[in-house]
Amino acid sequence: MSNYSVADQRFMTRAMQLAREGTYTTTPNPRVGCVLVDAANNIVGEGYHVRAGEGHAEVNAIADAGAAARGTTAYVTLEPCSHTGKTGPCCEALVAAGVSRVVYGMEDPNPKVAGRGLDHLEAAGIQVDGPVLEYDAYELNPGFIKRMRQGLPLIRIKMAMSLDGRTAMADGTSKWITSPRARDDVQRLRARSCALITGVDSVLLDDPSLTVRLSDDARQPLRVIVDSKLRLPKDAAILSQPGKTVIATCANVNQAQSPYGDTEIWTLPEKDGRVSLQALARKLAQQECNEVLVETGATLAGAFVSSGLVDELVIYMAGKLLGSTARPLFDIPISKMSAQLPLSITDIRAIGDNWRITAIPDPEG
């Protein structure tokens, strides 16, 4: 890594900036950026992957450069693909464009690629260098990488709490603990997610829509209601929102006889009388979900944490007190200090007059 020039790192940084332009739109594909640089270190073409089925970052950068692509160095945040999906192989496009050198951020974890793209480039006589800024490249696509390597999506829990760690009053009332600015920030978490999960109890208490409202044409993630015994009201607001909603249950129900009309029902294995969260996570990965956001109450949130499936917790804390009879953040029956679940706090920042705390499970803590 230290052998790469300042220019290499600068252009890779620019490629990563481009990749982030696709944060909310590329699913289920990875976020990728590409910069083409000539021998005088001038950028002659730029591109990023916008959405599945459309041109990949390399193809868009080549189109931007035109004939100037010949003889350039391509800086790509992820190894160029070597297989044909909805679009052709990017490694072949780079060869055809006459690119002379390719610098990559990280190797593609997709087993359909996994080094083959780099091998194809080298076989065509193109100089290949990398990885460059590999950790930063990884951070662009943590969910895609986890799905490719483990067959599971990245699962993130979002919760809102008072200063005394409470999420709702004893009767379930929870609107609104946090400020409008914090709720706007949650919209961006939703928008980058492939799926949103909530529990039937949260629907019964709050009747949420669980939609992305960043713009009128915002992509709507898949909405999943965990409802082990099918207690969901047929007129729940979440069922009439744009996009797709599914019900995950372990109840014995025939889709053709479902009381929810065309709403898809996933019948999954049970664990202790409830939907197996492991089975749900695997199902979401099979549906090509990279990042999943859980927005729910203390019981289901606690079950996710206890299952060991959670990769990240995002907690919004408001400067108010709800008192000792209000509901806790997580329903996790821990009775001994030795059974505590340690976390590593990776970020704390002010969001308006609230605080956003980001943490990850720390088994070594």
C-alpha cells in the first residue's frame, strides 16, 4: 500500500467519491466509481454505477472519455467484473477501450469474479496494480461484501431513545422522541437499505408507513413485517404504501387463502415459537438484499441482538427523560454483569439537538 504514489491515492479517492453517488440507487449491485487519467495526470473520464441493469462505472467512464480513454490509467474502486449479467463484462470493455493500466481498490468478493477480472486484464497486457485504499473501498459496500462472503446481509438496527434509555411510554406511545432533523437522518438510513424490517407489535402500536420520503421518486426498499402468528390488521397502513411489503411468519397459511390479498407471505422455520431470525436473514440474502435496517420495538430488537446477527447499531438519543416506567431500548434478559454484551462505539455526532451513536458488537470487549 505504501508503494503507491500520492497521485494513485488521490485518483482512487476521487473514484470513491463517485461511487458514493450511487449510495441510494445501486442495489443489489455494489457501489463502484471509476476515473480515467491520461499520462499527464489529467482526468479525461469519470463514471459510477447508478442502478442495476444500467452501465457499470467503467463503461460510463469510458463513454465520458470517448477516444481519450486509449492509453489511460483506470482507477476503479472494485475489481472490474468478468461475467455477463444484465450488462457485459467490464474487464472486456477496458481492454476494448485501450486502457493501459488498471488500479483497483479491492478484489471483488463475488465468486463469479473473485480475481478473474484482474487475470483477464493482465492476460490482455494491461498493467494491474492494487489494492489501493482497500479499507475505504470495503466501506463502500459492507453489505454486498458480507452477502457474497457469508450468504447473509449486513443488519443494522436503528433505535431512538431518551437520555434515560427509554424508547416509549408504558402504553407504547413513542411519537416523537427525536427531533425532525434526526428523523430526516433516518430517512437516509432507510434509503441506503435494501430492506426494512419491523415487528407486528410496532405496527399495532404505531401503524407506520415505513417508506423513504427523500424525494417523490425515491426507491422504496422491501418492507418486511415479522408476524409469527399473523396478527397484522388487514387495513394496516404499511400494506398500501408504494413498493413491496412481505409478511414473514411461521404460521401455517396458504398464500392463495391469505387474508392479505396479493401481499406476499414468507413462511419460515420457527425458533421457540417465533420466526427464526437466522432463516429470515438467509431469505433476505437470497433476495439479493445487501443492507437491512431493523426499525422495531424492544422485543424484536432484543431478539436480533441476542441472535448475533446484528452488525451495527444506530441509536438516536434525545435530551429528555421518559421515566422509570417507560419501555427499555432492548428487551434482553441479562441478570449478571458477566453476561453483558459489549459494544465498540465507532461514532458519536450531533444531529440537530439530538445525538447519533453508532456502535458495533465487540465479542472481545
